Amino acid sequence: MAGTVDRMSLDEEGRSLLREYERLDDLQRSGLVIIQNPAGFRFSMDAVLLSEFATVRRRDRVVDLGTGTGVIPLLVWARRQPVEIVGIEILEEMADMASRSVRINDLSDKIRIVHGDLRDALDVFGAGSFDVALSNPPYIRVDQGTLSPEDHLSVAKHEVSCTLHDVVNVAAGLVKPRGRVAMVHRSSRLADLLSAMRAANLEPKRLRLVQARAGAPPMMVLVEAIKDVKAGLEVMPTLMLYGEDGEYSEETKEIYFG
């Protein structure tokens, strides 16, 4: 998505926030940057698409469940400037990296990173404490695929520390009545996602499939639900990431670069 920023272009305080093995990437939005470990988990297109898809307003309090590197809070802030964004991350190393990204962008008064288990979030924040909950959760059930020997990759990709139902149920509890929950997932888990949402009194209201290109099967799905409302689902036009020429489509360029 973005090029690497020369660490020598930072002031002394900015350089002090970077570990020797880390790099700084330009998010191409409002001058924001993000710290990443080239040898570890890095954010992907899924997070970028979710940050654009979700309905977030300036007056909202937003929570990101399983924030990872903190990219979703940063991108949502760049697009929407809500009152507050809280990112919850179970891995201490990732939470620390996300916190330093917030500091390097001078957004500590707007974005807060919390190191903790998202399954405890209701006890920490209380029911109905947010207007919007977002999540790019682990996609793979633990009984499928091969777990990575690297703990942070296993937690990011597999339902090791939380399941899809955990994420949906916590999100439903954290948002107010008529609050919004937006998630991105593999299209193969769409039935699981929709059924989990309805079981938690979250009514799916907007759905968008994502394809690499025309003729290819969908690879991702974006869903936004609203708590405690009547049924009525809008199926949006499918997003094509690439055109016939193999380059990003015009809509993808708009999402990435504005």
C-alpha cells in the first residue's frame, strides 16, 4: 500500500520510538505513518477496505477488536476523525507497536491502544459504551490449516485466542442500541458471520463482496450490522480490486490513496 519512510527524516523523538528491526511506512492518508516489523505480522488490504467501508461519524466512539498494528484506528481517524478510537490487542508486542504508531503520529489524545483480551472488554469498558465496533478477526478455525510456529501469526490468522462468535458477541455488547458493527472476513465464512450476527441481535444491513478481478470468485466480504433493528439487507455492488490491465481499479485507487 505504501512506501517505507526514511527513519532519518524523523526528529530525535520519532527515531526513539522505532526499534532497530522495525520500519516506518507511509499510510498515504493525512501524512500518517505506521510502525511495522518486516519479519512479523503486517497489515493487509483487508484492514484498508474495512476502514473505508465502515460507517463512522465525527461524534462516534469507536472500538477496534484485535487491532494488531493499529492500522484500522489510524485509517479510520484519517477518514472520519471520530471523538475517540480504542484499539484492543492481546499480544503485548503488537499492542506496544500500535501504541508507538499512535504516539509518532501525535494522536494519543484521539486513539488509545489497550493491551488485553478482547473477551474481557465488556468488563473493562461496560455494555453500550461505544457507537461503533470494528474487527478484522482471525479467519481460520483452529481445526483447519496449519498453525504458524510464530505465535503472533497464529493469533492473527487462526481462532486461537478468540472465535468469530467471541468477536461478534463482544462487539454486540459494547455498542449501544442502534450501534454499528462492521467486519471483514473470508467470503467462505459468510454464513457463519451472518448467523453469528443475528444470534447476537445484530441485523446485517450492508454487505459487499470483494473480488480480485472480474470472473474470479469472491475472496473477502465486508458486512455492517446494526444492533436491535428490523431486517433489511443492502447488497452492494461487488468491489473489483484489479482491472483487466492487472492494475488497481479506479475504486481501489480511491480507497487506498483518496
